[in-house]
Amino acid sequence: MSPTIRPIEARDIAGFHECFDQVAREQRFLASSEAPPLAALCAGLKRVRRVPCRAPGASRAGNPATEGERHLDLELAGMRVAVTGGTAGIGAAIVRGFAQEGAHVAFCSRSAARVAAMTESLTGYPVEARGTVVDVTDADALGGWIEGLGRIDILVPNVSAISPDWAMSIDTDMRATIRATEAAIPLLARSRAPAITYIGSKAATFGTPGHEAYGAAKAAMAHYMKSLSRRLVSRGIRVNTVAPGDVFVEGGFWDRVRQASPADYQETLDANPMGRLATPEEIAHVAVFVSCPRASFVNGAHYLVDGGATDHVQF
């Protein structure tokens, strides 16, 4: 049955006018001598932005969800997940997150030492962990790795050059992501709950002077994933993007900034409403949930996970 659309009535018009009048009153107040000085408003904003945020993992007194340790079954047990760049930082946290939920994990890295260390760290989980040394910019090696997995329920294209160099960004962030994704689609199509969760960046959503290549590559991939979400939905494959903000990884980019330029690092902390950077695990939690069968109606989404650092509204 088609829904009944109510025609616009006089009361609706009156509501619109009331809204517009309120905006006009606020504008007149800000322009008057009674309004607080701009400096005072800015100072108040800074005070709000620097309110300490509860540390990750800290429990709230009286919260039964934390005190009772109730666990939501994400229905990931036994599923097979492939993660590119899964031995360090966000990628490693994502691999561990899926393993904790009982999913079998396959991951790749250029570093044999990192692959061995990551594989060893997963021995405590009752899952199959398959680490492989792969240079994702080698098309044949990447395609062979994907095809050799045989079965994939969830693909997480995570690897990134994180570089201002155009060639590196195009080869790693774009070409490798597209190749891995396209190679995995036939395998995903055979899954009962297939999903692709791309790890993007908040840099895709605004100008990045000095890092144009990185921002442009991430923006291109966000568009690619959105288009894929429409192209693949008829085959039951969900496609989403998780876009992290600034993430602190020991030995990573922001750790190097902290050591080389403490003032710039502190400025970045102060600019975030939560007063800190994200942990890799906080990004992984979002990626794991978006990928799981419980999120079965989430498709074509672009999730900013940045602590509220970006001011614009996404449509």
C-alpha cells in the first residue's frame, strides 16, 4: 500500500516562520552590544573542547553493561576474514579483534618478521591464523594471495602508504586496494554474510595541504567503496568505510611527531574535543562491528572515528 502524503497545511507554514524568526532573533542578538565579545565565546569553546574524556576501558560506576560484562555475540565465530597490512597499528588491532570474536584470520605484510610475530601473538585464540609475506604493490603476488585463501567472508583493505608521495599513494592506497577488492569479490559472493570494510581516513573529507596525495587517494577510495556498495548489494555483499582520525601507534607517525616536535603533537591533542588521540583498538572495534552479520543493514556508510575532531556534517 502506498503511504498517504499529507498536504502542507497552514500550521506547517507557521512552524517554518517561527524557526526563521528564531534564527533572525539570534543573529540580531549577536550583532548587538549585549552579546558577549568574540574572545569570550572562543574561550568558552576552548574550555568545552578540553574537558577530559573517560579513558578507554574504564568502567562507569553503576553501569550494569560494564559491571556484568555482558557480551554481544557478533556472529563472527567460524567466519573467515582477510586483512591487508595486518601486522601493525590499526591492521594488527583489527586482526586481533576478529580473532577475539572467533573468526579465522588471514593477513599479509611485506615484513617476514612482523608476519611471524603477529602469527605467534595469535596462538592463544582458538582460531586459524594465516600470515603471509606479500608486497601489495605486486599485482600477481596480491592476486595469488587472495585467490589462495579459497574462502573469504569479510575483506578489510587496510594497507596504506601514509605518504605525501603521489606514486606511492596511487600504487599502495589505490591500485592495491582495488586489486585486492576485485579479486575477493567472487569469493565473497559465496559467503552467507559477506562484507567489505575499507579503512579510510578523515583526510578524505577535507583539504590536506602538503599531503594532497594521501588525502586524494583516500577520497578516491571512499568514492569507490560507495559505488561498490550499490554495485554489489544485489549479490548480498555489504561495503562500508571506516575513516579513522588521528591514531597513536607506538613507533608510528604520531609517536614520531611527539618525539620530534612536542609542540605540534600537543597542538593536535588540544584540537581534539576528547583531548587525546585514538587507540588502534578503538578503530578496530568499529571495523569489526560494521563487518559482522549483526550490522546486516549497514551498507554504503562512511564512519568517521575521530573523537569529534572534524566540524563538518556528512550527508
